[in-house]
Amino acid sequence: MGQDTQDPSPSRLWRSFGARKSRGERDAEKSGPPKWTMGILEDKETIEVPGSVLLLAADHNEPLGLRNAPARTSHSSIPTGIHRQLPEDAEEVPKKKTPDGKIILEPQPEESANDPLNWPAWRRDLALLSLGLFCMVGGGTTPLLAAGFTDVAKEYGVDVHSVSLTTGLYMMGMGLGSIIFSPTAILWGKRPVYLFGAIVFIATSVWCAASPNFPSLVLARIFQGIAVSPVECLPSATIAEIFFLHERAFRIGIYTLLLLGGKNLVPLVSAVIIQNMGWRWVFWTVAIVVAFCGLLLFFFVPETFWDRAPVPRTAKKSHSRPGIFRRLSSRPDVPHAAPLPAARPSMEVAGDGPVSPGGRTKALRVGFAPDAETDVVKHVDTSSESSGNSEADHVLEKETDAGKPVPSGDRPTPGQEYSPQTTSQPPTPAPPTPATPHALEIPPADAISNHGGHIDTDSESQSVRSSRTGGPLPYTAALREQPPRSFVQSLKPFNGRLNKDKWHKVVVRPLILFSYPAVLWSAVVYSCSVGWLIVISESVAVIYREQIYDFNALQTGLIYISPFVGGILGSAIAGRVSDTIVKAMARRNGGLYEPEFRLVMAIPIAITTVIGLMGFGWSAQVHDHWMVPTAFFGIVSFGCTMGSTTSITFCVDSYRQYAGEALVTLNFSKNVLHGLVFSLFVTGWITDDGSKIVYIWIGVIQLILLIFTIPMYIFGKRLRMWTVRRNFMERF
């Protein structure tokens, strides 16, 4: 026994002189996260990377990296949720559930009847259908003239290649419009943007129908694209604002189906009109239908914005401890009169605390100070005046006068209730306690941002506090206090400015996301997934009407049945197959989900799109039966639908807090960087070299771009953490 107890000592001595360690010993002694996980390179310093999710149960998961995720400094068009850190002994407020009690409502609706989540189900569904019909017409306007390119070219005396510019420049207008209308909707609401877009849509449709010459038609199509752009960047946000989390998937599916149906069915209907009445009547018909959609929007789609920042409950007359919204230490420039309880919430700067990954100082966040005497309270007021945490801040600001210290006689003691009414009454004398020798200073927002600090809230937790300057109450706060709005009151087209973000900064934010590798990859794949379908639509007239099959306008329009069916199948299969693969990979990864798992879908996307593109051009060039290239058109639509679904899902999963800006980034890339560029030369290229050469090269381009999925899968997690440390979005 004694010999056995002495064996480890020589072993340790031998290892200290450089003996080679076994693999198990090296892994056991190695500090930090593992280097590889399921083929993905881990970050060198932490596994808590924003975007990674720990799947705890079928109905519950835990996002990782929340403390490392940068906080938003501006509002977003899509609610991203609010993460709050609560005291351990805090009383949990009962959650509201569905009538059957099986599902917890997320987000939690407020008591006000004006909250969009409290609207009757029929009213919310009617708003969705009204908006969906408008999106269906708007989405189908892109290839509206595809079957009539030849007719337009003959009337104006130009070639078909020039007519294809009406589609490319229309898409350029959509891309520019999304950059303009998305920040406008964030600042002034979505309802005025929808209504304004519908009015301009009607006017530009009439302009197209009455265009006396080709340049006039081109200009009309550009402005028509600008008018239609809200249908791509705003409906998802509207759905997120009026439906609970468990209701959104089905409603998003309806919206996607209507948008997809428009892109494939509207060209079919337009082909019938072109064949029987002429191409100008296509735009007259669009103007009539959009006028009807505009009436639906006016009557059934009210403003859906609602600021879901947590609102403090009315304080009870009891000697309770300070809570998350009622604190005695959060007033700026107020000396502490007495030590406070140890477990209390505070806005603390963890400058002396642990250093977060990357060696940077921990950012300003909601936390709990271990010692009242060492608590440092920093109150930040950004230039946009949208960084308020709750109405409790408004109460505190009314108590102070432009940052001046409050006299000691006006300070509440730890046992005294703190509310606006207490200021007019003589306070109860507090026992003499030594006060802090100096008041706390309010650092400028620039100083906080330069040091990487931020408040751990997102756009939905940043209330607009215009009332602190004596102005009117913010939009949501005013509705909260009002009785239910009548139907006539809800018809008001404009409700004023909803927040005080700076418009030019909100415009630039989607462009900054191009520096985020995951968003850049998603933009490339999404642009190609939608763009190749537009390229085929632009070449349909050349292949089916002029060179090979000699179809008329109606026959050309009927080929869109194939991509419509392929798109439906792609939408149905992409989500189900992707979720199955992701769940299996997460299970093998110990229950840890990584957004990079979605990239496995690049394999079937590459196979279907490359084969479909090459087969379409090749079969048309060798004069196969018209059903062969039409079938390949459907295969391309099937693969491209999977590509668009995968790219959006991967992008949103990687940067959920920037989902609103990311959708604008993706649509801008699709419309401007792909749709416009390829429309400049693709039809002329087909005329000169033939469809076989053109689509083989397009297939090669698609394959090369999808090969970049491999390094994206391997380095994606490290790149996500790199963007968190760089924090480009919040530095702007």
C-alpha cells in the first residue's frame, strides 16, 4: 500500500522534466474551450458566442453569449426581445397564457386594449390578409412584362435587350426604396409608409400605362420599384408586432406563400392580358388592383408599433426593498445617504471586474452590486434620447433639476416610498449618516461608446422620453392611458414621430452589416437565389418567343406554372429538412446549436441550382421539347427557394438583434448588386453566344460562390465573436 501511494510522486517528477503527456492528460489539463466542435473552430477564449443556443428541452432553450452581445443604440423595425437580469429573491410575475393554459404568451401583452397583441384575432388576421394581398401584387410586379418584352420592343422600336432594363432598373428602385422606407418606418411608423407606397404605386402604374416613349417607361419603372419596396422589408416586422411567437410561423408562411405566388402567378395573368388586350393594359389593371389594396390597407391595417419596454408596477405602501424599477441609487448626482441592501439591481460599470473575451472591459450592463459602498452608477443619455430603461427613469428625472444634486432633506430614506407624490410632502427625517463627499458625474455617451460600454438593452427597451422636456407623451405611453381606440380613430394615417433616432444613422446601419461575414455570405446566397430566377425571366422572351420555340405571350406566361410548383415544394421541404438536420447535429453536439449547422443545406442547394441552370440553357440551345427547359426552370426555383430560406435563417440566427437591418441588407444586395447588374448584359449575351454557354457560366458562378460556404462553416463561430469584439454597428 505504501509503495502504491508513492508511485504518483516519481510520475509527477518525470513529467516535470518534459516527459510526453498522453492525449487524455493534455485534454484534461488544457484550459479554455476545445478547438474544434463538429468541424467548427471554437473561439480561442470563450464558448459563449452570441448566436449559439443551448437546447435544454423541446420547448425551452437558453441563448449563450448574452453578456457578450452588444446592446442596440437605436430602434429596429423587428422586435428582438428584451433580456433582463432579475434579483434571485424577486417575486416572479405570473405569465399570461393562451385560453387553454398550455402556451405562455410571448411577448407578454399589456393590460391596455390598445396593445396590438390584445386586438381580436379576426382583426389581426384581416390586417395580415390585407397586407398579404398588397405584397402579392407588389411581388409580382418585378417580372410583370416578361412575356411582353417583344411587344414593348416592337412598339418603341428598341431591341429586347433594352426592354430588359425595365426589370433591372425596377429592382434598383426596390433596393434604394428599402434603404429609404425602412428607417422612415422605424421613426414615423409603418402605416404612413404603406399608404404612401400604395399611392405612389398607383401613380407610377398609370405613368407606365400612358408612357409616350421608352425613356418615360424606364423612369416610371424606377419609381414604381421605389413605391413597391415596403412589401419586402416591412411585413415581417408587422407580423412580429401583432402576433405572438407561437402564432408567427403560420402567418409568416401565409405571407411568404402570397409573395411567392405573386412572383410566379402575376406574370401568368399578365401574359393573358398582353395576349388579348396589349401590354399597356397590364399596368392599367395593376393600378385598379392596387387601388383596391390601398383601401384595404387604409381601413384594416392600423399602426402596429408598440414599445414593449418593461413598465414598473404601481408601488405598494410597504417598507419593501428596492426593486428592479424602483431604486434609490440610480439617480444621477445624488449622494448615498445610507448603505443599501446588498442584493439590488444597478447600472454598474464593471471596470474593476473580470475582463470579457478579447481583453476588453466589461460593458455597461444591468447587474447586481455586491457592495453598496463601491457601487458606481452611471446614467447614460444618448444623443438619440432613446436609451431610457423604463418609466422609472422618467420619475427620477422629474425629481432632479437638470442634473443638480438633490438637497439632503428631499432624499428618501431606504425605508421611505419613492414616488412623484412624495416630493411635495415634508420627508421623514433620516438618521444622520455620512454622505458621499461628491456627487456622481454623468459621462457623455461618447465616452461610454469609446470604451466599449453599453447598456444591456435592445431597441425595444429604449423608451422615448420626450415627456421629460415637458413635451407630449410618447406614442405608446399615450395609448396606454387612453380607452380603447374606436375604428374611426384607428384610421388616422399619421401618428407623429415614434422615436428620436437620427434618420441618416438608421439609413447607414444596413450597409454596415456588409462587414459582418455571416451577413455577407447570406447576402450573396440570397441575391443569387432570387436573382437567377429574375435572370431566367428576362431571358424567357428571347428563348421562348424569338429564337427557339416561337411561343405567343400566353404560352410564354404559362411556363411560370413550373417555377411556382418548384417554389412551393422548396418552401415546404427546406424548412423541414433543415430543422431535422439541425436538431440531429445539435444532439450530437451535446445539445448546443450553432447557426453554422444551417450551412449544411448548401449541398442540396448547389446540386439543384447548378444542374437546373445548366440544364435550362443547354436543353433550350439543342432544341429539346419545351417541357425540358421548363422542367429545369422548376428545379432552379426549387433550389433557389431553399437557398433564400437558408440564407435568411442563418443570418437571423447569427445576429438576431440586427434582424431588421439584415433583411434590408439582403434585399438591397438582391435588387441592386444582382438584379440590376445582370439585367445590363444577360439578354444581349444570350443573343450573341446562345443560352447554352451563358447558363453553363452562370452555373459555374453559382458553384464558386457556394464553395465559400466551406470556410464560412469552419470559421463562422470565430467570425461571429470577432464582429462582437469589433462592434461595428454600435460604434457608428
